[in-house]
Amino acid sequence: MVDAFEQWWDGVELWLAQLAFPFQFALLMCVLLPLCLGVARLIDRVVDNASTRFNPVPKVPPASDEAKPDQVDAGRSS
């Protein structure tokens, strides 16, 4: 099984190495770019879930207008 996979991979590698550079680049970008974006999203979700699990944010009710302190205008004198 592994030997068959190695032979297949050698064939793919040889085919890719024989392509012209613009085709190699285009194929790489069409395959590698979505793969890297998917892995980055997966890592982002895992880190986000781990950070919320180990450091939960307490739910704080929003402050009402009555709870805000009076604003002082220190620049003007009456």
C-alpha cells in the first residue's frame, strides 16, 4: 500500500517538475492558498475556543445613563 502511494507521488512530482514555471505557480496557488487559508481558520477557531474555555469573560450588564458620573468641563471657568 505504501509502495503504491510512493510510486504515485513520484509520478505526480515528476509531472509537476516538468511543467513550465507559470503553470507550476498557478497550480500551487490554486491548491496551496485555499489549503493554507483553511488551516489558518481552523487554528483561529481552536485558539478562540481554547481561550474562551480557559479564560471566560464574565457577563457584565450594560451601564445605564444614571450610573455614569457627571462630566466635568475643566477647560472653562464660569
